[in-house]
Amino acid sequence: MPSIPAVQQTTGADDAPGSRSRPTWGGKLVSYLTIVSHVSAPFITTFALIHLSAPVMGIVGGSSLSSRVMLLGREYYQTPFGEKYLVLVPLVVHPLAGITKRLFSPGIGNQKPLSQPRPMTSLLSSTGYLTLFLFLPVHYVTHRIYPAISDAPIHSFGPAELDYEFVKTGLQTWPLRSWFLHIGLVGCVALHSVEGISIITKTELGRIIVPKGWRRLASLLVGVPVLTGLYFISRETVWALAPSVESYVASFSRSAIYGIL
């Protein structure tokens, strides 16, 4: 009986040894962007912990203690060097790396990127984009840009003048809007941070610090004390002088969200 000739298999270029292990330029770019995102995250987390420690102190010491803690924290994040390079640069680089990474994540040809971004609907992505495009810009311009306007009736508040009496005025004058923005910002930051820390530790250390089932609880442990402190602060009487309160209201009113009736 004649033998059946063996069929010779042709090895394509994609199946060549080591071809699938070589990343494309797109994969390399995504890998570098992942490093940039991970390196910038601790700077943002450090700033957030310092910044959010002030309202937490409102639970035990009210707005007076919160204001003092906030002024101490500004020694780190509101100096000419600190605000620019330890806060603003990481806040720009971190989301920019994430957005660029998403644009290049499909890679080139059949190569798979080294690190895939999470889906847009994931908790990490959704909280990050809500913070980036809604809650953080409103908070920054309301609490940092508008109070620095020198025109009447604001007259440019200095760092020592802009304390939790300012925050208290916003919470009492526009309670629904203020609480929506504070809850949204604190909630998104807490959820995004816990999810991000879990991803970074898994990638860089090979282990997850916060298991998936405990991340919601960890986020609550971060966010609830901050919002509780703000609640106690909001229940206090505004102790600022009438001209200062007028300037506070004028500063808030510069924002389209607070300025509308």
C-alpha cells in the first residue's frame, strides 16, 4: 500500500520563534505610558491624603482645626515648587498618559500591547474621567482660581485668608450644589485611588494589596470620614466678617455652576 506523503507545514512570519514576544512600537509606547502613569500616581495620592486630612479634622475640632491643618498642608502643596512640580505636573501627566495609552492600546498588526487600559465603563476609568472633566476642574477654579481675582468685590484672598469659612459659606449658601460636588469629588477620588493602587501593586509587586471584594469598603473608609467632617463644618455658624462673606459669595458666583439660580 503506497504511503501517504507527509504534508509540510509552512511556518509564516507571525509564527517564527520569538515573533510574538517582540512588542511593536505601539506596544512599547503603551508600556512606557503605563510606567509614567504608575510613577505619577503616588504624588497625586500624597497630595490627596494631605489635602483631605483637613476636612477629616472637622469631626473632632470643627472648622478651626480643619483650617489649621489645611494651612500646614499648604506648606507642601502650595509652594512655588510644590504646587507646580509635585501637584500640577502629576495631575496633568497622569490622565494624559492614560488617555494616550487608550488611543494606542489596539497596537499595530497582530501584536498585542503589553498593558491594556481598562474599559471606559470600568470603575477605574469612569471615576477617573468624571474627576478629570467635571469634579476636579470645578473644584480647582472655585477654590483656587476665582478667590485669587483682584477685582472687587473679591479683592484676592491670600492663602491665610482662604480657610474653611470659605468652604462653610459655600455649603450653607448652595447646599445642594456644594454637596453634589463634594460627594462626587471625594467619592470618585476614593474609588479611583483604591482601584488604581490595587492595579499598580499587582503590576509592580506581583500581588494585590486590596482584594477586589474589599475595595468598596476601603473606598468608604477613605471617603466617609472626609464627608462626615464636612458635615460637622457645615453645621457651624459662619464666623467670617460680613465683607469677607460677601467676597466669598462673589467668588463662588464666578462659577457657572454656583452663579446660576
